[in-house]
Amino acid sequence: MGFSSVSFILILGALRLSAVDMAIYTDSLQNSWSDWSWSCTRDFANGSVVHSGTNSVAVTITNSWGAVALNHGDINSSSYSNLTFWINGGPSGGQKLRIYAELSSGQKPAVAMTILAANTWQQMTFSLVTLGVAYQTNFSRFSIQDTTGAAQPTFYLDDIYLTTNSATPPTITLTSPADGASFSAPANISLAATVTTNGHTISKVQFYNGSSLLNEDTTPPYSYTWSGVARGSYSVKASVIYDSVASQDSAIAHITVTGPPPPAPGDLSPRIAVDQFGYMPEMSKIAVIANPQTGFNATNSYTPGATLQVRTWGSNTVVYSGSPVA
Ligand SMILES: [Ca+2]
């Protein structure tokens, strides 16, 4: 067991170290990216205006809303932070373009691009968060599109990459309650967490009891008072949601709420006790809920509450709980 655990950690470490940028275009399309452009002419082996190497992509928009679009099978974008490329406005310059990305499940809003300068290479970098495709399993396409509704002069693209997500994720610390803390029932438990953003955009902090969401807080200080907690053992944690969709959990605090046990069955009212009758203790028993109208006990009645429980007499353990049905 120990050997397996160590091996697993080493494999994870190797994977992290091997993370690299993904080339989309260098001197040709790379890594199975393919041309899904429309309403434009494009030459993926243009040799006349090149940023690096021997070739660039020459693009001429020929009709309104034409676009150079590059497509790939579903990519898990969690490994990447930015889409970056070099672009040159060619002899004319002045092209007005926008960029938008797509998941295989749908298109994301477009982002305007700076108007291209003539005969000048400039690097444009768009974060996957801005493009709406960060931390997704099905990032599949991006398009650089005309925004004028008309043909546009030739421009050039080169060195198109998805760059590795090397950013440190945020950290979150559950500052309250402490692990191992004990409370008296009914408890009002203060949950609080601090977040180190590490440059990320924080959406909110969520507080959980096990897998059940208790509450969430969008502004620091992140806190919530969990009220009226009954006796029992609980595992609570905080989770930070960042960059719209990514999350990071705090350590779990294991807490105990102590208090007197629920009253013995004899203290409950109204109640029905099913006697063992002193024989056949393994047999199933039937409890009769009655509201006699005549006879010796006509003055007695029973109205069931919202919940009926069956308890073991000695330990008072609830072995069955249900709601009465008319
Ligand atoms: Ca090149």
C-alpha cells in the first residue's frame, strides 16, 4: 500500500512537469488542428510575411462576417491559460476583427480585437477565462472574424499557441471551526474562511456540511453562522469558486456537537409503545393508531404528528422514520 501511494505521487509530479504549451500553428497547422474557415481565402504556407520560421497564414476576408476558424477535437482546457498569436495587418492594415471561442456544446461571446496596424507584427493574447472556455473539457474551436460586414484586406497570422496554465491556484483556509472542535447542542457554529487569490478572480466561497451546501458568501470576510445544529459528528469545509468555474477546497474540520440524548420513549407524547407481550420477541409487531368513538376508551384519541418514528426501547435508537399517509 505504501509503495503504491508513493508511486502515484511520483507519477502526478511527472505529469505536472511535462505540461507544455500546445502549438496550433508554427509553419503549418500542428497537433491535429484543422481549418474550418469561411468567406475568406487563406494560405497556410505563405512565405512572404513571416513572424518566425518559414511560413505564416495569409488571410483575406472576401465576404461579410468571414472568419479564419481553427478547430480541434475536444480539449480539456484546464491545462492552458491563454490563447496567443502574432498578427500583422499587411500593407493596408486597419482590419477590424473580433475573436470568439467555442466549446463543442456552444459558442461563447466574441471579444473585440485591436484594429490591426499596417506592416507590423503584434502579439495578441486572450485568456481562456475572457474567451469563456477556461476549465472546460470540450474546448474545440476559435474564430477570428470580420466585424465590418464587408471584405477586408489581407492580414497574416503566425505562432499560434495555447499556453500552459502555470498560475498557482488560489488557496483557501477554513479558519473556523477548528478541526476537532466541540459544541453543545443546539449549536450555533461560526464558519469562516480566508482566501489567497494568487491573482485569480474569486466568485464566491461556499460552506459545506459533508457534501451538503450550507451557504455561500460572495464578499470577504467569508463567513456563515450555521444555527441550531443538533448533536452529532460533522465534517465541514469551505470551497472557493474562482475564474468563474474552477474550485478549490479547504481542509476538512471534523467537529462534534454534544448534548443530552433525545428523551426516552416514555417521555414522548403522544406515543405508542409496542410491547413484546413477553413472548415471541422475534415476531413483527403491529402498532394500531386509533381514535375510538365508542366504548370504554371513547374519550381517548390519537392524532399523528408529521413524523412517526420506531425506536429501540433500550438505546432509544431511531430504527425507522416516516410520514403518515391518510
Ligand atoms: Ca511561422
